[in-house]
Amino acid sequence: MWVVVPVKRFVNAKTRLASLMSESERESLAQVMLNDVLLAISSSLLVSGVLIVSNEVRARYAVERLGGLFLEEEEAGLSASVEQAGKWLVKHGQRGMLIIPGDVPLVSSSEIDEIIKSHRGDKALTIAPDAAKDGTNALCVSPIQLIKFSFGKASFAKHIASAEQLNLAPTVVNLSGLALDIDNPLDLQILLSFDNETETLAYLADSGIARKVLPRRNRSAGKVGIGAASRLI
């Protein structure tokens, strides 16, 4: 199974974190989160390849370092990018694809393999929602052009409805790592409650951003490390 990762330009990423982080910090956050996602994908046993669709040159370097491919984005928008990647994969003989965003830094290779294992049949849709059951944090489809992609607000319900219109029973997989996508300050607080060995958590600790995110009453005078940050929530 090929994995598609649509990536925004880093300079446009995570604007809802502007109250806590500078533009350069948000760009760095987007980079390290993508690195964590790509590492999980490259470590997955059931992944055949990875394709990033983007106009971000740093994303190109990141995926090509791991032996993946880069597709220049033709039209802005997440759904349009995924559709473009799907057409490219169909042209190159692929029947199914798994879409994962670049801002789920806690995703693991075992979770990616679990989604692929759960995806059965020549005509199937498998979906992993976010924690609120509003967004789509992973979507596996076969054939690739099975449904019209509807990423954005309420995308989980829209993708479920699209499958049901085809008389398909979609498979829903709830996975803790994939459930957390980072968009706002609360997401960062939740992320810092974990003690995973990720580049993202290391960056938040080493840059001092963790101290700005953590509730003031829980801050300590000592240096905040990855594990220490998780204990301060």
C-alpha cells in the first residue's frame, strides 16, 4: 500500500498557534512533525512507498532522504492535493492508497500497519478519525477513486456518508497516536502529556515552547525535558 502525505507550505502552517509561536517556530514545528510522520511510515512493514504532494521544498528533501517520492502540488487545498496524488498513483499501476496528514507526530508504524491490515476487499474504505470524531486523520481507499475526498470540517462524517452512498460499510479504526493532530494550543498541551521519543516533543522542549504552552501553575524552575514536560501537565 502506498501512503500519500499532503503537506502545506511550512510558512502557511499552524496559524492558530500564532499567539504562542513565532512564524519561524511554526515552520520548525511543521518540519519536525512531518519528520516524525515520515519515520513512522518508513518503518511500517506493510507500506510499499510514500508520496508527498506539496509545494514545500523542505518536504521534498525530507521524503527523498527516506527514499520516497515528491509530487509538485498543482492546485491548493487538501482534497485537491489528495486527488492529484491519487491520479498519479493510478497512472503508475496502484489500486489503493492510504492518506495520512503531516501533523500527527504520535503516529506509529504499528498503527499504520493496523490500518492497512484492517482494509480488506477490492472495494473498501477504512478511516481513522481524530479524537473528536470530526476530522479524518487517516483514510485508506480502494480503488483509489472510490469516493470524492472531503477533507476539512466534519470530514469524518462526510467520508462515512460517501461510502454508505455506495452501499459500503466503512471500517472505522480508532488509534490513539493518529487521533491527535496539532492545530491549536490545547492540542499542544495534550501532546506534551505524552512521553514518546519523537522529534516533535524534543523540539518543543529544547526550544522552550513547552514552557509557554504548559499551564502556569504547573511550571517548574528546572529545565523542561520531554519526560519532564509530560509530567508538568
